[in-house]
Amino acid sequence: MNESEVDVIYLDFSKAFDKVDHQVLLAKLKMYGIKGKFFYWIKAFLMNRKQTVVVDGEKSSFQDVKSGVPQGTVLGPVFFILYIIDMIKSAKNSKALTFADDTKLMKIIKELLCKALLEADLNGIIQWSIANNMLLHEDKFVVMNYCLSAWSSLREMPFSGEGRQYFTTEGKIMCSPHVTRDLGVYLSDDCSWTYHINLMTSDARRMASWVLGAFKDRSATTMVTLFNSLDYWQRLEKLKLLSLQRRRERYSIIHVWKMLNDKAPNNIGMNFYPSARLGMRVTIPPFNHQAQALYSTAYDNSFAIKAARLWNLLPKNVNTITELDPFKIALSTFLNRFPDKPPVTGYVSPNGNSLLEWTVGGVGVCA
């Protein structure tokens, strides 16, 4: 198998929040050291709840609620995380990631042994779900074989797919599409953003058609007025909003701050070092120039590289702040120094609008 392949198995929990077993959750809370009055308060918060159903004015009898975290509460998501955290830790050979009830297993596949190890972790997750009274829909599992190799066309050769197949506990082959939705973003197995971009632009065209459909008058005055009212740059400036692109960069910088200040795990191994003149800096890992050219874009766009470069733009009086709220305020002040003119069809943008493109030698260039 090619060294540049990453296999990701997307799992599907059925009614995950509703399936949290109260007794199992309380046992885990005790294991985590939660006890005393706080423990009994949580127990009273969860237990002895009842529910009824009303249909066409007819009410059913009240039934005990024996599972589930109270949704719409602040503690509900916290309880769910505490319930499943040991599931994530059970993945010994691969990386398990979860966001709410969306869970996936991923592993770099260099040889058949790697595939077997990923399957072993998958089986471990299935056994965990049985032991914890959670229900997995194995028929809805999806496996994506992400491949950056220039020789990805070899995957279409006879029998090449057999080594990439994964099976449910009932022996069924898992669905392996070329595109899947991951937290609202459509990812392609060739690591191309073409499908997602085309889908988003198609939605934008539909919205534009809907807006234009509301106006029967097609005179130049009406069209120019409508066109100007939809000027994205003007709207951002007037409403004092950051573009989606700038917000993503801001979030990246904040996450780096959290890793630096032990508020988030530094699981990508960012190397921080102090500079007497520049404050806290991040070492940029070098790129192997002997690698294929197609890896250069992936390198530049990876979080570890791009976020590090964004962080290194910050002046010392910003990157040395150790409290989150003051840091966010200082960061916003810093970001306001830069124009925010993302590329928009019909407008000539000076550049791609990244903070990295509005700078020269690490110093902000304002329009």
C-alpha cells in the first residue's frame, strides 16, 4: 500500500445522547473522583425524571427516564463527554477523534498490518459500545481511503481495492464513497476541495437566483442598487464583521495560544521558544524539497504550518499575554490593522486576503 494513504472510519451512533445509561455514567463519575455532595447533586439531577407524550391533545401516562443526558442544559454535553472519554482512550493503535456524537478512527496505512491494527481498534470501539449500552449503526459506517499519491489511479486496478475493504461484525463490506461529509465539510478521497467548492458555489448561485427572483424590475438603476447592497466588503466593514476566512485564521491563532498556555493539548508537537525581541515564537518545521511537488500545497495549508506562521506574525505585546480574554482583545486590535477583502467574484482583490499576504517581512501592511 502507498505510504501516503490515510484510512478513516466514520462511525454512527444511534441517539447517542439519549442512550447514556445513568447508572454507568454515575459509576464513571465516581471513577473520575467526583464524590460527596456534588456527586449526589448530579445523581438527583439525572434520576427520577419522567416524561409523557402528547399527540392530538391526548397525553400518555408518565414513564421513567432511565437513560439520556438532559439536552438543552449546560451539563448535558459535559456528561456525554465524560461518558465516552474512555472510548477514545481505547483506541491503542490509531487516532480516535470525536465531536459530540460524531466519532471517527484514522490511521496512516503503510502496510497490511496497519489496516489490521485499525480494524482491531474498530472492534474495540464496538465492544465498548456493547459494554456501555450504546447502539452503533454498523450499516451506516463509512470508510474513506484518503490518498495524496500521484499514482492514485492504481487504486482502480483489479483487486487493488480488496486491501482497502473493511467489514462490519456481520461480515458486510463498509461503504467506501469518494466523498463524505465531515462536520459540515465535504471531503474527497483524493484530498481535493473541488467537490466542496462546487457545492458551495452552486448554493450561492441558487441564493443569488432567489434574491434576483424577488425583483421584477431589471432596469440598470435597480440592478446597480441591488448589486451595491450586496457588496460583501462594504457589508463586512459597515457591520464590523470579520470575513469567514479571517475568522478561521483568528481561531487558528487562538488555538495556538491555548496549546502554548496548556489550555489545549499540543498533540501536533508545536515547538515554542522565547525570543527577547519577538516574544513567544513557534519553530516552522522544514519542508522536504525532495518530496513530490503536490505535497508542497498540503504542507503550506496544514494547520501545523499555517497556524505557526500566523502566530509568528503577532508582536511581543500580544503573544506574551497569558490570560485568554485579554489575549483575544489584543488579538482583535492587532487584526484590525489589516484590510479584510476576501476574493469575491466580480471584485478585484489585491491578494488572497490571508494575514500572511497582507504582510511584508512580518510587518502588517495596511491599505
